[in-house]
Amino acid sequence: MDPIIGLDLALDLPRRGSRRLGAELHRQLRAGIVEGRLQAGLRLPSTRELAAALGVSRNTVMTAYDLLLAEGYVRTAGRGGTRVASVLSTSRASPPAAAGSFDRRLNPAWRAPYRLIPIAPTHDLPYDFTVGMPDSTLFPYPLWRRLSARALRAAARAPAAYAQPEGLRALREAIAGHVSFARAIACGPDEIVVTAGAQQAFDLLSRILVTPGKTTVAIEQPGYPPLTNVLAAAGAKIVGVPVDEEGLRVDHLPVATKLVFVTPSHQFPLGVHLSLARRRALLDFARARGAVIVEDDYDGEFRYGGKPLDALQTLDREACVFYVGTFSKSLFPALRLGFVIAPAWARPALVAAKQTADWHAPAAAQHTLAAFIGEGHLARHVRKVRSVYGERRAILQAALERFGAGRFRPIGIGAGLHLAAYLDRSLSASRLAEQARKAGFVLDPVARRGERRGDAIAFGYGAIPTERIAEAIRKLAALAREG
């Protein structure tokens, strides 16, 4: 029998007039509740609606409901009707897996329990230095809503259809103009593929550039943890390459390296930039070894002084650099839109991988973002927030130097949404972060045991109010002194 409207449960009842009709209706409703198919809080159809749908008398339904109420399986809520009560479920759901266990039916690349990156809310903690989070209070949401509504009105007038996997042309044209203005990168819309943020860009590039079990991929150490998950899932042979004050140690790249992921403009998480000499050395390495470079420019819009170095993509003459950009930092993370500027030889494969993964990014969001960029709102927003973030960075650096002298040493260039600081070698970044958590802090520790410089802390300044920064560092320095 088909499910009843408002009741996602198929009922198979005896013929009308059967003495078992009421009892069977009660039994099947109760089984649906106990097995979890009718979830707690679900509003059941009224007795009149259910009786009409089933073709039975209303008294039959009322009797079944009254018995369920007496047994505690449903509750009445006045005008809220009859709702399913919270009961212990005996459903067929699998019990939670023990820590470290896995099912052998899973692909081995997905058995490791560390693959899930924890994302915990931190808005209730007063000293939130989460890295990579912009200040949501600075974003012009009313303007975004108006542009989004306009995009939806236009969509309502258009015939239903899928969009292009590489992204709407209007958005790709807007992105080409944006990177030309913000990063001095010359490219056309046909070189761009729109992705669901930088994370999907990494996944798609791994799909087309990594041969499982064979391709050696070099990543920065320390670096961006979610990237490691993507590469491990793709079957890459991952090699960590150290970072110093000039960025990636190109001279430490294994000769077998075929793919290099790098954050040259603002290394994550230490905040240094890849020197011009290292950039040239990296491009020379790629040319000599037939390797490919993925340039992750995750927060390149935010610089607070100094002349920026040319992007690797701009210096590239061998068509070996993929440039990855995102709007998670300049706008808001939940937007989930980013892009790849790809060499011509790889673009067809990248577009095919995008279509295979999810066909295309949401068209309404693409139209909205295209208008936001094309009408100049993104440039104005970046100018506004750059001023705020620049002030916060200056306050943070001054506080680290004032209160944390001997314990914290700020490093990196004036850019991005976070500032890293080396710790005194007697301090453990993870232990300090755990102690600080109890005092209302959110910190990102950078463990570097065995390295000459020791551990570090990365301080994000997008989520913390400006007026709390100096107070926070004063308290953190006191915690560090206490050991």
C-alpha cells in the first residue's frame, strides 16, 4: 500500500469490516515508531484525515491513537495535534563503531578515522583565534540577499537546465577580472574552472594528476592538514618538505616528485612567503623533472604593506602551474565557491572531473557572486575588511612583542588572516593550546618538534573582536609563564 500523505509509512491493513482492523493499525503504527521510521516529534495525520485516507471509520483510528497514547508512544499537543513521543528505538541502525575499527568493505584509503576534520563551534569562547575565519559581521548580507533574489527571479524565467561543469561564463569572466585586479594575473574565462571551494579544487586536481600508488607528491611541512587527506584518498605517495623563512625548501624536493602543492604568497600556517629565488628554483625543478605545481593562494587579497611578489602562475612559461583561489576568506566560508586557473592541456580533464564529482556548482550562487564581483562590491568589501584586519594584525603583533617577549616571536609577512609566532623551545604548542582552551581560548598549535625553531602558534584574527586582542595575549602570556 502507498504511504499516507503526512505519514511516511506504508500500512497494509486487512479488509474493511475485519475484527483485526483496529488492532493491526495500532500494531503497525507502533512498529513504525519503535523502529524509528516515524521519528520523535513527527505530527501524525488527524484521525479524520487518516480514516479518509485508509477508507476506515474514524472510530477505528481514534481507538488506535488512544492506545498509543496510553502506552506512551504518542503525545497530544493541543492544537499541535498528535505527535510521536521519544522512545527507545530498536531499529536496524548499526551500533557506533569502536575507535580505530573499520569495515573491510571500505576502500582502504577511507578506513583511517583521522580523515574527518573536526569543525566545532567556538562563538561562545571569548578569545577565538581560529585560523582562516573571516569576520562575518563585516559582510554586507543585505546586499547579498538582494543580488541572490535577483538571480532567483531570473532563474524562474529561464527553462530548467543544468549549467556548464566549468562554471557560468559570467562568473568566470568576473573571476578573470578579479584576479587581474587583485593579483596581477592575466587569464581569460576559458582558463578557469569554478569549484566548490579550494578543497574541491585539490580533490579534482588529485583525481587528474595522481596515479594511485605511483605519483610522488610534495607538500609543505608544516602545511594544510585537509590537503593530506585528499592526497591520501587519491593514493598519492606523500612527502613532507620543510619550510623556513624563505618558504618551501626546494632543495629538499625528492627527485621523483611529480606534483608539488605550495602556498607561496602566505605560507600556511607559518605566514612566510616563497622568496623570488625559491620561486624560480621551483619552476626550474618542475621544468627539469616534468613536474606540476599547484599554487594555493587562499588569502592573497589581504596584504598590509610591502610589494607583493608575482604569482607562480604569472612567472610560469612552461604551462605547469595550476592556480587555486577561493572566496571563503574574502566573503564567507559557507559560500563554497572557488576556482582553478588551469593550463590548456589539463582543462578538459579538469572539467570532466568536475562534472563527474557534482556536475556543477549551484547556479544561483554563481549568478549572485558574478554580480557581486562584476558590480564592484567585492573590491569595495575587500578594501573595507583589509583595513580592519590590518589594524587587528598590528595590535596582535604589538601585544605579542609586549606581553610575550621571550615566549612568543612573531614571524611571517604582513598578509592574510593569521599571524604565526614561534614559541620558546621549553613550550609545547599543543599543551599550551589545551591549557588555554580551559581559559576561553581557541588556538591553532603548530607542532614542529625536532625543528630548530620549535613549535609555533597560529593566531587567526578574523573571528576575534579588535578590542579583545591585547587582553587575550596578556592572559595567554601569563599562562605560558605558568608552564
